Amino acid sequence: NDHGYIYKHTYDGHEYRAGEVRGRSIYNDSGVYLGYGGQDGYIYHKGNYDDYKVGYVDDNGHIFRYDHDKLYDTHHITSKGIIGGAAYMLIVEYGGVN
């Protein structure tokens, strides 16, 4: 399946929908396109004219910014590969969900 919702889980046990995955593309909860996880292993953010590289996921599932800085600390690991990394980076880093 190449479609699914992205949920934020809060410390008090609540959850709410924060975005959506359609194929390799990531959308916020309002349906606005944010970017995608590329087949080349990079995460792309929506630009004014072209999408541009903002990060990548290494072989261990760690999510990095394009300048090789690991996101915050080692707890930002995904088991969902580049799509999971793109969902995290584009929804949390660029989309304002924390």
C-alpha cells in the first residue's frame, strides 16, 4: 500500500492526524504538498520552482539534515526507510508538528 496517514502521539496518550503519505509524497493535514522521499535516498522539500534536498536516511535508520547534522539526537530513527524519514523531517522539521 502506498497511502497512509501520519499521526502525532502525545505523552498523555492522545493522537491526532498530522499528515498523509501518498506514494513517496508527504502532505500536511490540510493536504498541502510538503515534499517527498526520493528513490536516490534523499529527502526533498517543496521549493518555489523545484524541490530541493534537505536530508537523508542512513543505513541504520538515522535521519540527517543535508549538511550531515543528525536530527537532534539518536532517538530520531525510522524503521520505514526514506519515506519514514521524509515524513518525520517534512512534518516535524518543516511542518511545525512537535
